[in-house]
Amino acid sequence: MARDLESKRDQNPSAEANIAIIYVGLGNPDQAMVWLNKAYDARFNPSILLRPAFDPIRSDSQFKDLLRRIGLPN
């Protein structure tokens, strides 16, 4: 599923963040953060980070740093 979304990134402006959600669900926070940083670089809609799907990595220092860079409370 992640590979399918990755191949269609140019068609979906939220693809990187959606791929990150998949990796959170798979229990791979490092890969999730890789994709969240790509989403940040692509200027994604940061409100996606408020979704409960990101709760498992909410305490991760990298996630908190991303929230800080965007200007969202962490």
C-alpha cells in the first residue's frame, strides 16, 4: 500500500503524510518520520498531524521537533 501511494505522489498532495500513517500503523516510527519530513518539505497541510493515527509517535522527539517547526503545540 505504501509503495502504491509512493508511486502516485505527484497525484496526491498528502501522499507523504498518508504513507507516514501507514508506517505508524506498522510500528515503524523511524520510517514514519522519514515520510513526515518529506511531507514537510512538500509543504503539506500540517493539520494532518492532529489525527489520532499519529498518537503512537506523538511523544517521539522527532515528531515534537516537526510540530515545533510547523508552529503547532506539542
